[in-house]
Amino acid sequence: MTTPSLQDGIDKAGSPIELLWKPGAEPWTPEVVEREYAGWRQEQNAWHEGVALLNLSHHMYDMWIEGPDATRLLADHGANNFENFAVGQAKQYIPVTKDGNIVTDGILAREAEHKYLLSGVPAAQHWVQYHGERGRYDVSFATDPSSAFRPGGGDPTLFRYQIQGPLAQELVERVFGGPLPRTKFFHSAAVGLDGRAFRALRHGMAGQAGFEFIGPWEHAAYVHETFLKAGEPLGLVQVGALAYTTPSVESGWIPSPVPGIYTDPELLEYRRHLPLFGIEGKRPLSGSHFSEDIEDYYCSPYELGYGKMISFNHDFLGRDALEKAKDDVRRTKVTLVFDADDVREIIGRGQDPGFHLTYARHRVENATGLVGVTMQTASIDPVGTVLSLTLIDTEHAEPGTEVEVVWGEHPGSATDPGADLGFPRVRATVRPAPFNQHARTLYRRNA
């Protein structure tokens, strides 16, 4: 029996929107990691006020790209600068279509001269492997899906543990007997515990300093227990799957934008290559902002805040489109701070709203009409309300601007996209993205 492709799904549904629009869809959270350990509020506060341990081992899709043409393949299909890409360094990889729309970013780590590891949701990996296999590049690929989708189950290839918060440095020094080697942001250093070798990536989330420790799964339990034991006197808190999904709202990273691959006739074979039961065919769209045209949900890397990472020192797919677009960026990434009273009355229906997370595309309006679209929205307990990463028309992006978020679920194509469905409106104020001042100004210093 032939496995249905993404294009098969689009053809059967009638359009990409008919395939993907799913009102009220629940956001995916890793099933392998506990949803909460100490409670999502305490867990969020831990990386603001103390120290937190996050287990990232199970939700990342990893793909190793190795061979003499590895750098050429990635540079041909990525907008990053590869001339200064050091072994041990990581970058936010930016693959785009020929029209300059992002495919979805990923974390790209250079492990050796001709070897890279691309991690994250697998849309970028699918894109790179497809072009690598059809472009006569001398490379090989090895993949390890996330734990929820690994065929036959089993353990990951790598462990990933993040140590975050104001006390992260103190905990790391307790574990390793002193400070780690001085390392630039998003660079890694070799470390070891009792003969077990792995790497420490200097990282941070929600503006807090920290590290991500990455190594062979055979050492996972030992490393995990060592951090837990050393962290007890510091009040170390383990972070569950619910709270883990929220720091990106504070740090300004928009996860999993809609890949710009659904309409270009030249990508027909690519859509026939992709499985229907993958990220491109199953990541749902929902919210109050409904359009029949999937292209209304596409994003440019400039809108997502990746302009400084784009390098025109080499030819790559989508270069011409990005060069034309760089001086005409119409939307800006901002943080919306929801009015706390409206959150309680509208989202909480008069009660404490508790934990809330959605990737729904909600309309953002002012007196003139539509001015923006939410991308990720979450309860942030240390802030005392809900924050939303949003793409907003540049003329309305000034901090302090007041807007309203239309809170509801458009039912889909059977209803006029512009119909007034009586949805309530949450008052919100525009703030910068990243929301956290430290994340905006300090933690990339010496990058």
C-alpha cells in the first residue's frame, strides 16, 4: 500500500487550508516527559528566580549531514553566513523557498569540518535532505526522529538537558568542580563527568543565562541524576512539558511558522515526496484569523527577526527574493501583553485561567481593522498575565500601542472569512520582542 503524500492530502481535501484548518486544535506537547513536576507556575518561576532543569531529549528531530559537500548543500539552501561557521558553533538555520518564504528554521551545529547536526521540528530537515539527494551532493544523512514518532519506540541517540536561571552558573560549578571554559553564545565546549564525555552549549531562554548539555544517550541517566543531586541545595526544579513550551514567548522565538511550500507549482514534486503524516501535513491551523489562501500564513525571515543572520556573501535558493524584500518588511515581531482583567473574564470565563498555550492565529485589530496576527500565546506566571508573540503591521509596532485580540475559533471555509462571529476581544499592549530586556540586550553579547 502506497503511503499518502502531502500532495495527496491537499488534493483529497481540496486545498491546503481545507487540509490544515482545525478549529480548537490542542497544541502538541511531548508525551514522554511529565507534563508537570512541581506545577507549571513554580517551574516557570524557577528559570526566572532560581535554577531549572529541562529535558529536551525527546521532542527534537535530529538529522546528521556528513560528507565533502555538506557545507555546500547547507549554504546552497540556507541564508546564513558559512564563512565564519566554526566547529563547535551552532546557528539558527534559515532555509527559504525561491520566493523568500521561510521553510521553518532549525538549530544547526557544526560537529566537524564536513559534519553537521540539524535539530528541531523536521520541516527544515526534510527540505535539506530532499535537495541533497536530488542535487548530486556528496553527502549522507542519518536521522533520529523525536521520541513520539520514533519507529518501534526506543531511546533517543542523544540526551539534551538545559540548566537555566540565575543560579545556573552556580549549579554548573558544583557539578564540574569549577567554571566551564569561557564560551561564546551558541558555541560549545567539551566537558566530562567521571569519564563520560559530552558537550556544553552556551545557551539561554527567557533572557536567563544557561547551558544545554548534549551527549550520548548511554550517559543520560548519570548526567541527569548528577544535576538533580547537586541542585538540591539550590532548590533545583525540573520543568515539565507544559512549562517548557512557554519560554519562547519571552525570548522572542516563533516556533514552527507555516512552511512556504504549499502553492508553488515548482514544488509539486516536493509535496509528492513529503509524507502526509508529517509536520507539513498535520501541524494544524486555527484561531480567529481565517483565510482561504494558505499564502496569507507564510512568513519571511525578516518578519521573524532573522534579518541580521541573513548573509548575501554566497548564492542560495531564495537570495534574489530576500534581497528585494529587505527594504520592504511590512510586519514586525512584537510581544502583546494581554490585559489581566480581560484574561480572567474572557479566557478564564471569570475564573483563574490557569495554564494556557496556543499556536492559534488570532486576529489583532484596532479601529482601522486587521493590523496583525498572533503566532504563539501563553500564560507567563512571573509576568502575571498572558503574552503573545505577534506579527504586526510595522506602523502599529511602537511599544505602548493599544490593540485588541479577537479571541475565538473561526469554523473554516463554510463561513465567510470576514464574518462578524461575535467573538470577544482581549485588550493588549504592544511591547518589544524579546519581551525580556536581558534577552533583548545582553545574552547574545560576544556571540
